[in-house]
Amino acid sequence: MEIGIDSFAMLAIDPRTGHLQSAPDRMESVLAEMELADQVGLDVFGMGEHHRENTLDSAPAVILAAAAARTKTIRLTSAVAVISAADPVRVFQEFATLDLISKGRAELVVGRGSFTEAYPLFGYDLRDYDALFAEKLDLLLKLNDAPHISWNGRFRPALNGEGVYPRPHQERLPIWLGVGGTPGSFARAGTLGLPLMVAIIGGSFERFRPAVDLYRRAWQAAGHPLAKQKVGVHAMGFVADTDEAAREAFFPGWFQAFSTGAKERGWLPPTRAQFEAMCGPAGAFLIGSPHTVAAKIKACSQALGGVSRITLQMSTAALETEAMRRSIELLGVKVVPLLRDAPDRKA
């Protein structure tokens, strides 16, 4: 199983001062987090894509390229690239360029995003939500196979054999399909033969098993090789020396971010009780000591019938710089060896 981190390069308001973090300082800390993740042996680092005031990740390929120059082995991926509101030609070119810079470490997780601000920003109608994604994913996959294609669609000018360059260092860019809870999205990933990345930000891991099984059935029905099937999970996560320390470091930023989201969507605000339940044995938060997090990762994999990759979303702890660095370090030197039945490395 591959273990990694996803980031949204979130800015947080310091509760002590009421001021928003400095964007340049936060960006430097994000790059430092990626560099440390590489140093402690994590497998992958993902950068999200949002177009909001409290995030810095609207151009994920640029951030990942900066990280490529500072890292050696860690794989660098989107998490997710909002392909529906983008030009697949440019997305392919950006990540192929990243693949050249990183000498074959680039990947893409593509999806529709958890927010909708990208659609009006780039001139798209939300009524075309699913059609946009289906068409643009189709184009991206065809571009990944060949530089010269003939293609027609509704939302982008046709391609008539023009060359799309550069080509990546890898034979093809690994492209995962990022999904939430829509059954059709799970089935689409299986039918297309794409690795699946499931975003689980609440509830329990078990409730996603029927959708993951649907993915596996669609994969089999389409005749894809079973050996290439992959299921990944993106979940809230944070590691500290004790369960209590991990929860205390993560809760303030989580509460701030989800209170804002709840207000925007007309939901009830989050509570400490909800947070504690999600951190408990039945919840989907991978938050706690190394042994607690390792045990919950194993339980997640078992609940979903086997998982190839798990990435922890730590961005809501952005204000706790030292705790964040400690979390990344513990994930690499304590949690990973526990998952792979190897002795702990020095922390």
C-alpha cells in the first residue's frame, strides 16, 4: 500500500490575532512539507485545485513543479484536477511538463471538484456538469495515448491531428478518477479501466464498500486486467505522538474550514462531538498516534476489500507548523513501517 499526503495549500485565520496567514509564507511551508514528505520516504504528495480566497492551489501543476525541483523520489499528483472547467490539452501539457521536470514522477487525479466556483469563473454552465466531465475526460485519455488525434466535442474546438506536446517522460501519465459518493462515477472509473481515488471526508469507510464493489464489477464487465485495478482513499488525517495531541492540533483548523463550508451551503455548523466521533474507531478520520493511525488505515483497507493507496488531508492544521512537520515525519518513520511490518525508523 502506498501512503501519502494531499494538500489544498489552505490559508487559515490565526485565532490569536484574527489575521489571515501570509500567502508567501504559507506557500513556502507547503513546499517544505512536500520536501519533508520526500525525505521521510512517503510515496505520493497530492495538490488540490480550488479557486477560493482561502486556498493557494488554483495552479497545482506550478506548485508541483516547484516541489519537483526540491524532491527526489516522491510521486507528485493533482488531488483533484477539476478537468470539467479546464482545457484538457493544457492540463495534459502542464502535467507532461511536470513529468519531464520530475523525471517520471507525475500523476493526475481528475474529478469534478467539491466546489463549483470554477464553472462560472471559466464560463461554463453548471447544467452541463456531467456532460462537461465526460467529454473532457474522454479527450484527456485520448491525448494520453497519442500526440496526434482527431476529436470533436461540444465544449472545445475540434482537434484535427495537431500535435500536442511535450510528451511525458513516462510512456503515459497515470490518470486516476477522483470520486465522491455518486455510484455512476464509480461505475465510470471501472468501465474506463482507471484507478479509483475515493474522497471520504466523513461517515465511515464501510458505507463506501457497495460503491467500490460497483467499481470492481464494472471493471470486470469491461474486461480490464484485474492486476491493474487500484482503489485509493483520500481522508482527513493527522499524526502526533499521542491521540490527544493529534486531535488538538487538527481540530481548530478543521472546525474553521468546515464552519465556513457549512455556512455557504446552509448546513448546520460542525461540532466537537462530531469531530470526536470521526476520530473514534468507527469514524473515517485517520487522526491519532502512529499506532492508532496505522490500525485505522488497516481497518479502512479491510472495509473496502483492499486499498492500493491512502492519502491524508492535513491542510486544516496549517497554523500548527511544527505539529504539521512532526505529523509528516511520524507518518513516514512510524506509520509506514507499522503498515509494512518493518521496524520503526528513527523519528
